[in-house]
Amino acid sequence: MYTKFEDVVALTQAFAKSYTAAVTASSEAAKAGSEAIAKTLVDQSNATVSRGIAVAKELGAVKTPDALVKAQTKFAAESLDLAFVNGKALADLSGKVAEDVTGPLAAHAKTVWEKFPKAA
């Protein structure tokens, strides 16, 4: 239990310093995470465009309607599979970023709540 005013001031200053560090770490994680998500989206988009160009060339080279239907069906199935893979990768990355951003703040809150009852 804290009985002196100076002890309470010191505790408050320590909490403020800890909070500032937690917010800074959280902000840095948010920045890094946003950049990682943006890079992932750009990479996925570039791959999709490149794949689309290759498929267009493939579709332009078919000689029969049957071959065209088969090529389109293959492209549609591959596109759906790729959408699921890309979506999962992005969801996993987003979850990691959320954990990285909230982690420092959660740790700070835990520290404060562990010490706060002792100060009362």
C-alpha cells in the first residue's frame, strides 16, 4: 500500500512512461503491419494480372469450342482455389498484425491492473 503522495506520483509517472512506450510500440507495429498488408495485396494483384494475361493468351490460342470451354473451366477452378489461398494468407496476416498492435497495450494494461490494487 502506498501511503506517501510521492509514492503515488512515482507510480503514476511510471504508468505514464509505460503507456507511452506501449503506444509507441503499438504504432510501430501498426505501421509495419499496414505495409505488410499493402505489399501482400500488391503482390497478389500483380500475380493475378500476370495470370490473367497468360490465360488470355491461352484462350486466344484454342482452336475448338470444346477446348475453349475446357480452358475456361480450368481457369475458373484455378481462380477460385487461388482466391481461397490468397484470402487465407491475408486473413492470417491481418490476425498477426492485430496481435502485434494490441500486444503492447494489453501488456501495459495487465501491468497497471496488477499494480493498481496495491496502490489503493
